[in-house]
Amino acid sequence: MLTEKVVFSPKIQPIRLPKHDLHVPNGTPVITAGWGFTDPEIMSTSDDLMEVNINIIDWQICEELLPFFTQRMICAGNLDGGLGSCHGDSGGPLELNGTLIGIVSYKHPNRPCGAAGYPVAYTKVPDFLTWINKNIDF
């Protein structure tokens, strides 16, 4: 249980929750952020919170490429490669216009971070709103 009240600042802000019926079309630009690896060859995490612009990708692409991908996930990334979530980013946000739509889950286990043609799986937040709302304290 958290014991201290959050103090908001320019770098610490709340994020809106999505609506239950949110639908985000393929190709929609989104932002993901985290403190994970910025270079998979170096294998060290960032001291700074980093963000990257990526796109929503057809669900079926992730279903074909990623083990354990389900309909309760969002497929997103940059199919050209070089950009995306990496080790250490898990739990970070997938954001659309200031709204939390996803949470970084996992990448393909046998491909490097940002591998061309391999997007990342994000937990689909709208599918868990009932649980979230039941467990948060306004």
C-alpha cells in the first residue's frame, strides 16, 4: 500500500482513463514511455524517462508474430524497426491524446528490441476498467 500522497509537478501528472468502448483504428499515432533499454546492445536502462511515437498495428499481425497475444491486448510499434518499447519499459503507458489506452506488456522473446516487422504487445486498458475503477480510491 502506498503511504505518501503524490505531489504533482510538471513531470508528474495524472493520466485519463479511456472509455469502455474505445476503438483505436490501425495506423493511429500513439506514444509509449519508459526507463528501459535505449540500446539493446548496451543492455542498460535509461536514467531519464524516454518516450517514442509509434502506431497502432493490426491486431492480427501481433496474433501471428507474438506468442500469448490475446484480444485483450493492443498491437503497436514501428514495423520499419528501430523504435519501440524494450526491456525495462514493462508497465509503462501507451498513450493516445493524454489517455492511457495500454500498458507495456512484452515483445517477441527471440527478437531484439525494435526489430523490424515485430511490434510490441500492450495490455488493453479498456478491457480492465471495471477492475481498475473498483480498486482505485478517488
